[in-house]
Amino acid sequence: MDYDALTSAIAFRKAEAQQIQTAIDLVCENAANRHAATHPSGANRSAWSPPAWNRYVAAAVKMERLYGARLRRLYQDIQTLERLASLPHTARAS
């Protein structure tokens, strides 16, 4: 196995997983804050009301149905590729 190809594949899958996670976070935070007069930062979650948290969780459940299987597969692929990259016989470019 080529080490550079493995690390490239790992980076690609990590980037894809991060993009999906960012999209999920945005959708969930928008759902939570949809009734807010001003759009509070997601970082201020301690100020959210119980209904806002309920909207966040409901959106998270919907997003899990859409993207959960893909994210699980990406993380599984990443683990497998990282194990392969760590093997002593993996060819590294000099």
C-alpha cells in the first residue's frame, strides 16, 4: 500500500465528514433559533430555552436520518485507512 495514497484518502474522508457535521450543526442551530428576535450565536447554547432545545434535537434526529449512515461509513473508512497507514509494511515515499 502506498502511504501517500492512504493519507490522501484519510484527509478526503475527514474533510467530507467535517462538511457534513458543519451542515448538520447549521441546520440544527437554525431550527433552535428560528423564533429568536435576533439570531443568537450557537456558542451561547446555555441561554437557549427548552423549546429551542426541543427544536434543535428534532432537527438533529432528522439530520441523522439523512446523514447518519454516511457519517458512520466515513468514520469506519477513516479508522480502517488509519490502521493500514500505521502498518510497518506500508510503503512511504522518501
